[in-house]
Amino acid sequence: MTTASSIDAMSATTRSAEHTGDVESPVAGRGNDRRKSSDKRRMAIEATIFIAPALLIFLFFVVWPIIRAVQFSLYKWKGFGPLVDFVGFQNYITVLSNEVFQGALGHNLFIVVVSVLMQLPLGLGIALLLNRKMWGRGLLRTIVFVPYILAEVIVSVVWFQLLQPKYGAIDTILASIGISGPAQGFLGDPKYALWTVMVVLTWKYLGFAVILFLAGLQGVPEELNEAAQIDGASWWQTQFRVTIPLLGPTLRTWIFLSMVGSLQLFDMVWIMTKGGPANSTTTMVTFLITEGTKRSNFGIASAASVILFVIALVLALVYQRFVLRRDNPDFEPRKKKVQR
């Protein structure tokens, strides 16, 4: 009787605990597992619904064209008819051994380096000045940013007219102060054409650098500048010792975007010079456009596009590996081993 009473008491206690939630019953545990599984399935379905459209667009407009470009690059193809004349890697050999393409690659690398060297100090200096409190600061920021929002076609056509020899506005202004420009114009002389394009590029894209740097400056704590000034640092010392080092992630991101954009440069060069004179401003994109549209060498043009893609991809991966990774919160620099 005592044993039976004890068993009944334990059963009643267990039921009470199950009712109050102190002890989870097997049935309740299975119910929770089913709910968790159902929640996971629902989240997976929702993620698929939201990701699928973007993924399909990416596959259709990015992955598929890359695959087709690689396929075309292996054939001698004029843009119509079936792909029957398979030449393997001959198109790649032709492109890489072409002096015009080699010059175009050199021009792209030149644009990458000079864009950074010209726009970085100018953009950073203007951003630091416009970050100070002054009258008309908002208007000045707008004026600096306006060229960037203009379409490349508009900018190219306007500057093409301004740079016309003898009767263009630039030559007229120079003549008024006793300076004569090149007889063929700045865009018609191989010695000045590429540098002239660089000046126009700097004018066009400087506003983007300034706005990006200004956005980065908003994240610099004002207390640090005040503390530096209290310690006796001048305004310039504060910028070089405090502000610019903290602006490092923004500067590195801008340099990456500038490099990628310089490799893909096409619009302004094509409208202003079409790669001339004497191929002095040819870029890799203008080269492949010329081969594809004017000479109907779509196999060679495709090979050039694949080479451009590989160069941009390798450059981006190398920059990410050695430069941008330091901006990752999980990045830990390697410690040098101390030799005993």
C-alpha cells in the first residue's frame, strides 16, 4: 500500500511538473522539434523566393554571357552562321601578340595609376576643406559633385567641342594669353591626347571621390580632433596624424573602384578620340569593340573580352587579398616570429 501510494504521488508530481513546464514531456519535445523544422523550411522558402529573381538575372546577364564569350573565343566567327571553324586558343595568341592590344593594355594600366595619383590628393584635399564649417559649403559640394552625375556621352561631346583646334574654347583662351596649342588640337596630337583624356576623366570623376571621402569623414569622431588641438596640434597636423589614418578604409575602397573603372573605360575615349590618333588612346574595350563591330572578328573580340575579364578579376582578387582584407573586423596581421 505504501509503495502504491508513493507511485501515485510521483505520478501526480510528474503531471503537475509537465503542466507547469518544469519537466518537458516527450510529446512536447517532439512538438517543439516539428515547429523548429517547420520554421526552418519556411525561412528557406522565403529566402529562395527573395533570392531567386536576383540570381536568375545574374545568371542570365552575367554568367551566361561569360560562358558564350568563352565559347566564341575558341572559334573563327564573323558574327553570323554556325560555329564550325574551331581554332582553339589561336585567337588568344593573336590578341596577346597584337601590338595594338599590347599598347591598349599599357594605356589602361597608365590610366589606373594616373587616375589614383591625380584624383586622390585632389579629392582628399577638397574633401578636407569642404568638411570645415564655412559659408556656402553646401553649394560648393553641389558644384564639385555635378560633373559626376552628368552622363559620359554629354561630358565627352562638350569637351570634344571645347578642345577643337583653333576655334575651340580652350585654344581661344590659350591664344588670348599668348599660348598656342598643338596644330592638330590636344585630342589630335599623339603626345597630348592621352593626357588630355586624363584631365577630362579627372574633372568628371573627382566629385565621386570628394563625396565618398566626405562620407568617410563623418565617421571620424570630433573628440579626437579636439583632443589633438588641445595637445597643441595644428589643423594640418590633425588631418595628417588623426583624420587621414582613420579614413583608410574609405580611401582603399575608392582606389579599388577607381582601378576597376579605369580597366573598363570606353565611353569617353570612344566619343572623344575613338582610340586615336595613331592608337595613342586605345583601351582594351575600344580594341575589342573595333575588332567586333568594324572588322567582324567576333572570335578575336571575344578573346580580348575574356582576357580583360581575367585581368580585372586577378587584379581585384589580389587587391582584396593584400589590401582590403585589413578592413575586415576578423583580420589579424601575421606576427613576426622572434628568433632566440
